[in-house]
Amino acid sequence: MWAVGIGIILLYNLLIFYIGYNIWVWLKHISGDRKSIKIMFWVVLVIFAYSFVFSRWLDESLFFTWLGAAWLSLFYLLILLLPAANIAVFFRRFTNIQKEKFVKWTGYTVFVLIVGSLLFGMFNAYSPKAKTYQINIPKQVEGKQSLKIIMASDMHFGDLSGSGQAKKLVEYINSQKPDLVLFPGDIIDDDITPFLEKGIPEILKQINAPVYASLGNHDRDDVDLVKIFNNSGMKVLDDEVLNLPEGIVLVGRKDRGYQDVVRAELSELMKQVDVTKPVFLLEHQPYDLDIAEKNGVDLILSGHTHRGQVAPGNLITNAIFENDWGYLRKGELQSIVSSGYGVWGLPLRIGTRSEIVQIHVTFQP
């Protein structure tokens, strides 16, 4: 295992050198090859490249958290763009274009593309859209023909997604006047401190509808998160079954990412369920749809995937999950997976967008 870790560190440092070399070649054509500037450039680059590590050591440093996020965003874009720039420079030799001039303008082009991509990606990350689904569950609910649900997953409330995003979420939910609000996991971004310090519990308490949640793989800290979340205006179902006044059964599972926590088998939880009623399952990671179907679940709601968050990550999530985003029907089971409301690691989305999900459910045998 240590060999893999060393290999990753070596690869990462090689990529830093690759990025730094390309940037310096461009800067050299602009400002000249001065030794003092060159040394300063490499020192700044190394600090920048390891800022996300410093942010882990300095838990209270908002500066290094954002610096690390900025570096990871830049790193991602440069790894995508620089190979294309290198190929263009290589083929320049077969033209009459002056090398110095071509390198300068190739660098300017990459710079403009990066700035544009960052702005576009941050817009996609912090301006969530509404995604609507119309579904029917072939069961009868006494006195109720339809149900309006708002689902938001993967908020990752923390340093990168704070009180402003929480207020935006609450305002949208209240404007839609749903019957139910469901949060299938990753409510915080590993650390509960920003969630509390930014006053997000008080903001979430302003939701004018019953809120139910399950925990995700990032809902972890050395505190009783279930208690804190329950005191934030929601009801957490942690391997629990709840019969709702709306006439449905809600099942919330522990996240499968907790290696040190035993979670109940779905078949055991379903022994408590009247399957003649509509059964909704909150399952953070969209695995085992066949198991949910066999156990009589009607609707499974998930997040986790972020739909890759940045392209081509969507190709990876699509290969891993049977349903990595959107709607899928599997026999009598219906699955809805959200790309998520927040972000993780990088404060941007490219090839996907943050979203809030509206689900309009009708009940008709």
C-alpha cells in the first residue's frame, strides 16, 4: 500500500513540474529569463500546489482552504489544456510562424480559456437549477392522490458552501410549498464546525415543510451528527423506518461508506414495512438497485455521484453506477439520482450543474 502512495506522490510532483515548466516557458517569453523571478516562481508554485495539504493541517484556515480549492481547479484545467497547447507548439515547426510569437499567443489562449472555464464552472456550481420529475406509483393512498417533494443532496455545507447557499436553498424550497423535503446525504463537508459557525442550523429551521434526511459518506465528525441535524429542523433516519402522515413509508439507511459502522440489511429493515403502502428509500449512494427492487421499494432517492462534477468525471460515474444521474426504472422500482446541490474539492462544475430536484408523485393503481 505504501508503494501505491509513493507512486501517487511521485506522479503528482511530475505533473507539478510539467505544469510549472510550461508556465515558465510562457512567462520567459513575456518577461525574460531572470534567475530571481524564476526562483520566486517555483517557490510560489510549490506552495500553491501543496496548499490543499496545508488546509488539512490547518483546519481553521479559511485562506488555505480556498487556496487549495483554487489550485485543484487550476490543476484540473491545466492538465486538460496543456497537452493540446504542447501539440500545437510541436506542429508549429511545420509552419512559417515565429516560435516566440506562437508560444506567447498559445499561452494567452490557454490563459483566456482557463479564466473563462473558471467563471463558467463557478456559475454552474453556485447557481443551482431545478430539475423536475413526474412519476406515478401504482398504489393507493387514502385521501391523497399526489405528493410534491423537494429533494436536495450533497449540499456539502462548509467552507466552500456556506450560509449564502443555505439561504438560497431554503428560499427556493419555501417558494415551492412542497409536502415533503428529503435530504439523502452529504449535508456537511466532513467538518461540522463551519456548519455551526455559519449559523446554517438556524437557516434550515426556516423550511416550512417536514424535512427528512439520511447520512452520506461526508457526514462524519467526532460528534453526534444525528443529534445536531435533528436540532437543525430535520429528522434523520439512520437505518430507520418511519410511517409518515402523508400515507407513505420512508426508509433511511446508514451510508455504505462507513467501514467502522454496521448497517442493517435492507431486507431486515423492510420487515417493518407495510409494502401495500408506497415505500420511499433514502440511500445516499445509488448502489444495489436490484436489491431495493426485490424488497418492494417503490422509489429510491440518492446523490453522491455529483455526476462526476467536472468532465470527464461523468464517464467514470456512468461506468460505476447503474444510474449515476437522473431517472431510471427497474421493474417496479423507480430511481432518481441528483447531481447534488453543492460541490466537493473544487468550487466549480464543468459538464454538470448543481441542482434542486422537484418530484411530483401521483398515486394511481
